[in-house]
Amino acid sequence: MTRVALLANEKSGSKRSAEELERRLTENGATVRTFPMGETEQAASWRPDRFAVAGGDGSIACVAVAAGAAGAPLALIPSGTANDFARGMGISDDPEEACRLAATGTRERTMELGHMDDRPFVNVASAGLAVNAARKALPFKKALGPFAYVVGALDAGVRAAPVECRVEHDGERIFEGRAWQVIVSSTGRFGAGSSVREADPGDGQLDVTVIEARSRHRLVRHAYGLRTGRIVDQAGVHHARALRLELHVPADTAYNVDGEIVTHGSARFSAEHAAFSLIVP
């Protein structure tokens, strides 16, 4: 029987209990042991055949690090509000189907991890409007679900201020000035359906997209570009791909990292190629 180490974040949007998920995994033939989020070392010491993480986008990266280090694949049971990573990987947010895949799936996809200094991420680390949008969406998540991000984006478009930044990679300056948003991408998915389509989570490189702070009226066009994945084709948008890059911003700058808000200031970013394997349909 497949040994599955389950790490469940019961604070995520759907609040599915670890007991319910453990039962569903067991019904699909797995031997399951459940560990609290954060106890990845204890989970690894059990020597599972695979790890399973149940939570939102912000719960994934730390378990992906542990799975990669243990040489075991990672399965995902989407349990957050937006589940952008799961959607991008074609993983269903239906708990029964997701648990079946987590217990019995055999197809694996090799994935990279992004790193913002020592913080890993699987989707994006973004400064600017995405932070304001996420903060505004937070109190509406329970009532509105993914639509809360639309409310947050609208508010950010009206109220948010640009961020002063300088972006460099390999000794080359990509951009310097005021930007509405700087998006450093692995999968390039965020905000309940926005994306940087060019980002490939298997190429071992990060994509950086800078939206210049031109007229606020242009934000409607940029929002459409993000929802359709065509943002890099627009005027006033800079895009590059790199193994490493540096983002220089004021010390009190906040980031949205896989849906989690952190204050970090300037940061160095890098891509870790083939960092873990993901169980996919």
C-alpha cells in the first residue's frame, strides 16, 4: 500500500478536516499518517512514498521543499480559496477526486521552485497592486470565495500607489522607476485566475514582469491582460527570463508570495530547477 504523509492546513478556505481527508485517502488504498503543517521533518522521518498537502497556494511550497529533499513526489488536495496552482496543473478541487489522485496517481511532472531570498514559492512573488488587492480581498473570502479577489483588484486599481523599484538580472538593468506591479513568476498564476502565460514552471528560470506606472486609466487594460494571460504583449510592460534576479525596493515594501502577505524590502530571487515532482492527472 502507498504510504502517504498528509499535511493539512485546516485554516485554509474550505476548512476540510484532516480526518475527512485521511478517510478519503484510506478509502483509495493508501496508508496515511497525518502531520501538522510545519512538521515536514517529522513527516519525512516516517519515510512516506509520497507527501500530500491539503491547503491553499501558500501551503504548498514548504511541503514541496520537504518532498524534493526526501525524493518523494508531492500530491495536492486543493483546499484554499483560489487554488491557482492546482488549477494551473489541472488538479481538481473536488476533494474526492483530488484524494483519489493523491492516493493512486502515477503520472509525475518535474517542477521548479522559486526562492525569494530563503522563502520558497510555487506561483509568484509580487510587489505593488497584488498586495493591496489581496489585503482588500481578505475579509470577503468567506462570503465571496474567489470573487473576493475581483473586489480587491478593483479597490487596488482605484486607491493603490505605485512602488519605486529597480530590477536587475545578470548585471543588466531591466527596469528602474515607478511600477504598478512587479511579478516574479514560476507558474505565473495568481489572484484567482490572473496569469503570466509565458512562465513555465519546468524550465528552471523565473519570469519577471514589470507594469510601468503610467496613467491609472491604463490599469483596466492591464487587468484584462492579466486575466487573459497576455500582459507581456502590452505597451508599458517589461518582461525578462532569468535564473537569478534582484529587486530593489524601499525597506517597508510588502509582497504577495503565493497569496501570503509579507514585508520584506529588497530581495534576491532564484529558480531551483527540478526541485520536486508533482503528481498530476
